Amino acid sequence: MYVCVCKAVTENVIHEAVDQGAERMRDLKACLGVTAQCGICACHAKQVLEQALTKKSPARHLVSKSTHFHGISACEA
């Protein structure tokens, strides 16, 4: 499924980016362009990023969300 239509980024692409070292939203923005245009994808991209990080290393997900996603507070509800 597409997460970012503007940059044609899918869930699988985000999972691959995490496998290659992406850990934060700013990493996805830098390597994939996620949120760089309209920003509508931010919340969904964050959810997929969290899922990918949990899948990669379940214990790592215990770290505070604010540590991984500093500056994306609009989606943290």
C-alpha cells in the first residue's frame, strides 16, 4: 500500500529503509522524501516506521516514542 503518494513510497519501501538503518522520521525524509511535499503521509509513515522497527528488533521498541520521532508530536495522541 502507498504511504506517500507524492513520492511513491510504499510500506515495503519503508520496511526496506529500516532494514538498511533508518530509525527516525527524519531518516525516511532524507532517504525517501517522505513528508517532504504535502506532509499528509506523516502519521501513516510514522505508524509503518514503528511497525518496521518493532519487527526488526522488538526490544528496541520499548524506547520512548519521543526518542525516535522527535518533532512529529502532531501524530502522537
